[in-house]
Amino acid sequence: MKTKIHWIVGSGLPEHSAILEAVPGVGNVGKIVVDALVEKHPSRTIGWILHPDFPPHATLSNNGLLAPPRLEINSVLLPDGKTVITIGGDLQPMTANGQYEVAESILELAKKNNTPQILVLAGLAAGAEDRNIHVICADSGVKKSLQDIDINVTDEQPKSGMIGIAGLLISLSPLHDVPTIGLVAETIGASADTLAADRLSSWIEEGLELPLDLDLDSTEKTAKKLLATMEVSGNIDEILNGNEKQNDSNFYA
């Protein structure tokens, strides 16, 4: 396997409540949540996931040094004193083989470090009136445990399946005996759908009792930085608000 984990702090994951994983995708919903967690709460980058099939684009790190293409592993301290691990970045491998190997490496890392659960965060293109959060899993035991706490696990979405690291993490998780849940927010598919990200973080707080303590201001601030890195043209306020006049943080109007 070509995946390499480069540890910056220590040689493994600290004790944690969950791993939250997200890479760029439809509406960048999951990525906004993960990046906002890192920005808002005490956090530090503890490792990099490297693979030769990442796009060959080195970037400046926060300390002004050139860093290789990577997914970053961050440790985040939540307000209740618990730690979560985030895995995310601005890319994923360009090949199917690379995506498979990175997904396998994340699952092996989680298994080795006794991760209680992996939450895979993603978006699903939908209409402006659609605002559901779809809960997806690949393990019957995980499905039953969710249903036991009155969480509805969809058996209808995603109708066309899931591609990339997200789909592989969820579908391969039973082979590694790592409880993994896909949380997919319906989104209009804008470059940075902050409203969908806000709904997703709120659902995690209420449904899984994980106090992310994010709000719309947090996700909008993160979205602006994300769009700057993507070199998206146009007025940022138009992208963030568009024709979506917000009457409530839970829906488009």
C-alpha cells in the first residue's frame, strides 16, 4: 500500500470520541463543518495522510512553509472537554486505486486506535426546498444501534451510490469492524453551502449528542476562506446568500 501517515505530534491518535472525515464535494458541506471545527475550537495538526496519487500541488502551510499534497489529521477539543479527530483537506487521490488505499488506511488507523465511530460527512445535490440529512451505513449492527436510539437510517439514498473516499470508507468499514456512519446533507450544490453545513452540524449535536458548538457565523467564516482557496470568482455575499433569503437557519426560503 502506497499510503503513508506522517506524524507531526506523537505516533498515533489521542483518546477521542469520534473521527469526522470530509473532503471537497457537492456543496462542500462536510468540509465546511470539519474546517469550522478546526478553526473555532482549540486544535492542532497531529499528522498528514500522504499518497502519490494526490494531485501534485504543494501548498503553503499555516506557518508559511511549503507542504506536500495531503489530508490533515487534526485533534480538536470540544467545549465539553472531549476530543474529536478530523480528517480532511482540499483534495483526494485522482485514481480509484489511490482512493481505495487511503480509505483502507483511515479504517486501519481507526481500528488500531480504538475509534468509537467514524462520521463521514458529505452533500447530496437536491432542490432548494430539500433539507434532509440522510443517515447511511453498511453494517447491520450499526444500523440497529442507530434505530435503537430512534435515528432513521435511509435505505433509499444515495440512489446512484457514492464515489470516492466517502463511499469507500462507509462500505469497507464492516471489513475492519469500525462503526462508520455516513451523514449526507441535501444541498443546492453551491460552492460553499453554509446553510446545509449548519443543518448538518446541528443534526450531529442533536442526533449523536456530540457538542460541535458551531453556528452559521462559524460556517460562513470558514466558507469564505474555502472559497478564497478555490479562487472562486464573483461576490462572496452572492455565493453565500444568493437568492436564499434566510428566515431560519434550518431551511431555505
